[in-house]
Amino acid sequence: MHTHKVTTPVGRRPMTLALLKRQLDTADTKGKTVDKWKVFRDACEAGPLLGVQDRALTVLHALLTFYPDNVLSEEHGLVVFPSNKHLSVRAHGIAGTTLRRHLAVLVEAGLIVRKDSPNGKRYAHKGGSGVIEQAFGFSLAPMLARAEEFAQMAQQVAAERRRFLMTKEALSICRRDVRKLISAAMEEGAAGNWAAIEEHFRALLARIPRTPTIAVLEPIREEMEMLRGEIVNILETQANSKKIDTNEAHSERHIQNSNTEYLNEFEPSSRIELGAKPRQISSTASEPIKAFPLGMVLKACPDIADYGQGGAVKTWRDLMQAAVVVRSMLGVSPSAYQDACEVMGAENAAVAIACILERAGHVNSPGGYLRDLTAKARRGEFSLGPMLMALLRATGIEPRRMVNEF
């Protein structure tokens, strides 16, 4: 029981149950000590959580200067009793009405407790030896009792501040990246709807307030990073497309092959059943895999069209660009795809990616699967024909009829 430590305010100030609870929560400080300036620094750091601003903390600092020791301890008393005049001087000349308002804020925040005398004056009774026996004024008991709580709150605020600064820093870097990437793309004539991307970028910037908070910055940072990812993806697709352009001329004659050649690719000889392993071909005599009509590929692999520019694939270049996007989405490494391009040819590597996309639900590791197909193609043991035939049949199309159409 701590009934002897509960006091009620004098005059018109009302007593509340919240005030009673704060007094009871801070009543047990026996045997406890804490450095008053350390707990003050923690209280300053925790100010945003306590709802206390700088001016009120200045008043708290002034109150602490009236406590004679650096260590708060119940043994030496915890009540300070300066007059408003002296307190105002140590609070850098704060006005009387402002002083009273901030004292009320400190009480409400649970940093101090009023211990009023019968007439509301602040004073102390001293014994014969000069030791204070009874004092009326402001009790610093909450500072002692809540020292650990203030320290935890200070750490929380510091962590939030670090998170805010890191988010702000990440947003600044991402903002710079997006701005310079858009400028570079527009100046060098890269394909893409850069006007719409620029508009999106400016819309994100317009959402940043003059005094932002972490709750506001976090979603903007996420959207800005997504925009940066989209820009990099567009530019990466074009860069890879240029890289494989050197293969395009080499493979052009395969794209223009006759229907008879396509039929030969689709119809294995009677000695080799569909999907069976062909005869071994030496590495020196290995022939490149033939490309297939684009229309036939799109019939067998319709999903790839969704990843073309504007949601359509109209040319082999469109297919290869879409394949680069799908490659990244499926988690196929650039080296695995480049290896496939070198072994199969750029067009056939794109067709292989389209086939893998069509069967994505049945392929555990698209990257590993592509590497396996590339290795078989290098040994002359792989043909795209059976894959395309199986996919055509899955869509209800007869492969022989499809071949005749092209």
C-alpha cells in the first residue's frame, strides 16, 4: 500500500483516476537510484512518444537543476520546490503562463507529480540538523521509477529515426537513378513509352510532402523502386536484344526455310519414334537446330505474347525481346540463356523459353531445365519439334495440319 504517497492537487485543478494511477505506478522507488541527466536524456529522446516538446523539456531540465545531487534517490528526497520566478530564470526566461502550461504537460506525460501544500505554495520543512523532513512542490519520483521505460522508449525512437533516415536515403538514391535512367533512355532514343514513365515519376515526386513521415515515405519508396526495376528491365531487354542481333543474320536463312524442312523437323524418321533419343551425332558434325514458323510457335505457346511490347508478338525480334523478359521472370540466369542462344541460335532459344513458360507449372527449375536442353542440343540430341508438337496437341491442334498452313 502506498496511500501515504498519493496527493491531490490544490485549488481548481481536478483529481483524476489517471493521475491517481500515475502516482501509484511511481510510488515504489525504495532502494532505487539513477543518474538524473541520463534519465533526462532518455526522456528527451522519447519525447515524441511521451507527447512532450522541446519547451516542456527545457522546464524539466530547469527542475532537475534544483535537485542538489546528480543521482536521484528516495533516500535524499525527490521533491523540488522552486518558485515560479526562480524556475522561469533557469528555464531561460520563459513567461509565467507558458511555464504553467508546460508544467501541466510534464504532469500529464507522467514525468513529474505535483505534491501540493495546503495553500499551494512550494516550500520545505527542515529538522534541527537542517535536513529536509517534508517538502511541497514537484516530485521527481516518476523519473526514478520509469527510468528503464524511458530508456526503452528512447531506443525505440532512435530505431524509428534510423529507419526513417535509411528510407529517405534509399528514396533519394532511387529517385536519382530513375531520373538519370529516363534521361539517358530519352537522349539515346531507346524504345519505350518514356513520356508515360516520366509522368509516373513526377506523380510519385508530387506525393512527397515537405515534412514527410516514415508512413508516407515507405510506400513511395517501394513504388519508386518498382518503377526503377521496370525501367532497368526495359533497357536490359533492349541491351540483350542488341547483343543477340549478331546471331540474327546468321540465323535468317533458318527462319526462311521451306515447309518441307519444317515437316522433316516435325516428322522423325520411322526409325526414331517421337520424343525418342536420336542417333548420336559427333560434335564436329552437329547441325544447328532449325527455326520454326513464328505463327506456329505462337499457336503452340500463346502465353509468350503477353510479355511482348504492347502485349503482342508480331516478329521474331518481338519474340526474342519477350523471351528476355520471361527469362528474368522465370529465374533463368543470363548466362544460362546466353549459352542457349549460342548453342541453339537466338530464335530457337526464345522458342525454348516460350515452351518452358507454357509448361511453367510442370517445371520445377526453369533454369536447370534450359541448361539441360542446351547440353542435349550441344550433343545433337535435342529437337524443338517434339516439344512444339506436344504443346500444339495440348491446345487441340493437329500438328500436321498446322505445318501445312505454313
